[in-house]
Amino acid sequence: MSSAPLGPRLDAQLSRRTFLSLTGIAALSVTLASCSGGGGGGARPNPREAVALVLPTYVAPREVPGGIVSAVEGMPTIYTQPIQEYYDSVSKAPLSGGKVTTFQVLWGAPPQSAPANEYWAGLNERLGGTFEPTLVAFDTYNEKMATTIASGNVPDLLFVQDTNAVAAKAINDGVFADLSEVLAGDEILRWPNLANVGSNAWKTSAKNGHLFGIPNEDPYLTNFPAIRWDLMQAAGYDEMPADAAGFLDMMTAVAALKSVNGKQHWGIGAFDGKLQAVVEWMFRAGTTWQLDDSGKLVNVIETDAYADVLEFHTQLWKAGVYHPDALALGTQGNKAAEMFTNGQLAITVDSFNGYFGANILRDTVDITEGADPRMFVPPAVDGGEIVVQRNDGYWGMVSISAKAAEDPERLAELLDVVNYWRAPDGSTEALFIHTGAEGYNYTLGEGGVIEDTNDETANNDRAALQWLGVFKSPSFVVAPTSVEFVENFQQTLEPLIAATVPSPVVGLYNEPNVSEGSKLAAVDTDYRNGIVSGRMSLDQLDEYRDAWRKAGGDTVRKAYETALAEQV
């Protein structure tokens, strides 16, 4: 979380008279009339009809004292100290009585009802009406969404996984309001917290230039590597080598040490997708799907760089850098991370939640004498720039029922609700949504420290309701025990994020990618593991590629090519 002094801000809630001014209602009327199958005289917008996307204006979240704000696009703010003062990001309750209905994921046990559930009661009060969610377990979510949509009784707000079959059909059928004009350009400034959504998330979640929801924004990059710098130094290296050959030499030397301070270690534990990605960065292999110089869509395994990636892995394997059970460790979840924490590995690849939430860095230092874990930017093959595949930038979105949006005033209210939910760090709204009701879920201790009440029922009541599916802009909150690692974290993550490139197929629905996914993964795992471990030869790469294409790779490609052809 974060803090900020009170000060001037944009009002999130406009009066109805202001909202229905000439310029505002004109934009709304065009979109909403077309969203309606009836009144207004317009035809429903065709999501397959490509239009030029007018991006919503981006406004950076308000800076909070103590937050480390980066100049690198896509780098989340880092917070290392408790909130000292909160501000209101909205001026009044989003609703003027009545209710708002939602369809959202239930990740745990169902909540109590209000008033026993003080979080729910507080949410009703803050929203200015009644919050009526339909809570559905994730494993049956899309199935039940399909049933709900078929019933014709579509809730006001829905969390939508927009790249699956149910959502794709619903979008094509006009179930959700087209928000493209309502939020275009400066129109979004009526909802200042929505204006904090980064342009990348709007671009990647748009469908043929249409916006059918507010994206649930994700960081540009999730996983990044860390190395035991003390083992590097023990092997004679005071800095990261400049190229891939130097990196191979260094890791060979680290592995050859076998033990330091009486503790046995290996260079790398698991041969898995996370480590595979890091080596692909080094060889500039690019995104999983990419357009070649002729504009043809190719998979990364079809590139020359991928052959170099596999060859590099085989060199690491032959040099004894990998743990003998690296293939098995690649299927054993967090086992390799535990080995790194226990001082048995030189390198791991993990997320912020792993390094700081699960305390991998802190525990590594505390458990192993002299351990100096640091995140790092791997060198490029030739000492030049690396290329990192950017995350999709969002995971799902909150869509608004097209039927509910036929009334411009109601649409304004629903956008106000989402605007409230997406309140930024340092706001009273974000404090409530993410932390809960004071006295019920938490208390504020000395220095603004949030102290959990450790009431399991209260925390479940909050967790069951808060996951509407759209939250504040990503940020990193570091506990006091891990502050010493922040400088290295920032200096590593900024250049990695700056090196990211987006996939050309992000946000596109592809049924074969789902239906053929397990077969493609099996082919990939068999050949990749076989080549790297020496069970197969690198000369079998063409055989690998042919097997992948026959297992469904070409079918997936064709589906993406069709979807791309429909884009502007």
C-alpha cells in the first residue's frame, strides 16, 4: 500500500446534469444506441468490424510520499514504508441507492451475509447502494457464465476472461457494452481512476479496435533471475560476464566449485519454462508467436535463434551446470526455489511474490553463511541488447451488460462503481477494498502499520467479495525485513522491463490453442528435454518442429492468422 497527503484531485463522480451535457451524451448515445438491439435506431456494433482504436488518455497514478516511482514505462511503483495519510480519490458514493449486480470469481469459501459480514456492510455504505454479487468458483466459472448469459439475465458487471470461447461468443453476440467511444481520449477523465490504466493494457485487451471492458492490468514482467553473487566471486567473477560465452564459462566455474563453506551446491536446479525464457532473452529469440520479416506468423521454435537457445542449454548440461535431476525438478513446483533458499543452487528464476512475499532473498541470506543473492540482467549472446517477451499486460476485464448500458445514466453509475474499485495506492478506497474494514479486518498500529486482526472469518468475508476483477495499477510493497534488496531489484527490473516486446497475438481468442494445448506441450517437453539432456540430438530439431506442427501447431497458427487478418 501507499500514502499521500490530502490535496487537489479530479472528481470521479459527476452530477447527472454535468454528465448528460451536450458533448458527453453525444458520445454515449452513439455507442449505447448501437449496443441496443432495439431503441435508438442503431444496429448493434459488430466486434468483427475492425475500427481504429482511440486510446483512453493515460494519467499516471498520484505519486505517494515514500513511493519509488520509475521513469520506465511499465515499471510498477515500489513502496518500502507504511501509509502515513490517505486521501479520497472519489468525491461521493458511486450509486444513488438501488443495487449493482456482479458476476465474479470466488477463490475460497463463501462469505457471511451483511450485517454479520462487516466488510459487506461497509461496501454497501461506501457504494451508496446494495452490492449483489454472484460468486462462482473458478473451475466452473466459464460454464456458469455461459448459462447465465443464455438465461438473458446478465448482471451489471462481469469479470470476463476474454480469450476463451464463452467470452468470445458473448462479445460477438453483443452481450457486453462497447465502451470505445465512452472512454475514448479525454472522455475517460470523468473516471480518473480508470485513466490510471496503462495504454498497453487497453491496446492488448481491445478487440478489433473495440473496448468491451476495463482490463485487469498486470505488470509487464512476472519472473526474473537471481544468482548467488558470493558463488560468482568464489569462482573468480566480480561482475556479470558481457556475453553468453562468458556466462557459460562463469556458470561452469561456479558448478565446478561443488561446495562453498561446507555446503554442496549446483549451478541451476530445474530445467523449466522460466529458465528457458531467460536463455531466450539472451539469444533474442523473441515472443512465442512473432511476425517474420515477410509478415508471416511463426512460432519461436521455428526460428534460428531457438536452435541457438537449445544448443546453449546442451552446453550448460554437458558442463555439469544443471542439477542431475533437473528434468524432474522442472515438474516439482517450488522444489528448486526451496533448494536455492537452502543454499543448494546458484541461480533461480522467480517472481516478486516469491522473492519478497515468500522471502526467498531474506531466507537465503539467513540460512546460508555468506550468501549474497542478487537479481541480475542476463547478458545477450553477443554482448548487445536482450529481447524479453512482455506479459500480456492484463488478465481478464470487467465488462458491463449491454442491456444495463442502454441507459446513459446507469452506464455512468456502473463506470463509477468500477472507478471506485480501481482506486489507487494511498486512497481510502484502495485501503478498504484491499485491506478491509478497520476493526474487523485490521487495525492501524504505530507509524501507520496495518495490523491484521487474524480473524479467519473476517478475512474470508473480505477475500470472497473484493475480487471484482479489476484493481489498482500494479505496485510492489516490500516488508521492512527485505528493504536491503530493493535497490538491486529496481536496478534489475527496470532494464528488463525496458527490453520487453509485446506479442502480436495477445488478446486474440484461439480455440485450437486451448484444444490442442496439451498435445503441443507434450511434444515440446519431450523434444526439448531430450535434446538438452542428450537423449536426442540437436540434429532432430527439424523432426521436433514437424511433430509440433502435426500436433496442432499449424492449426493454432491458422487461427491466429485469421484473427490477425480481422484487425485494423
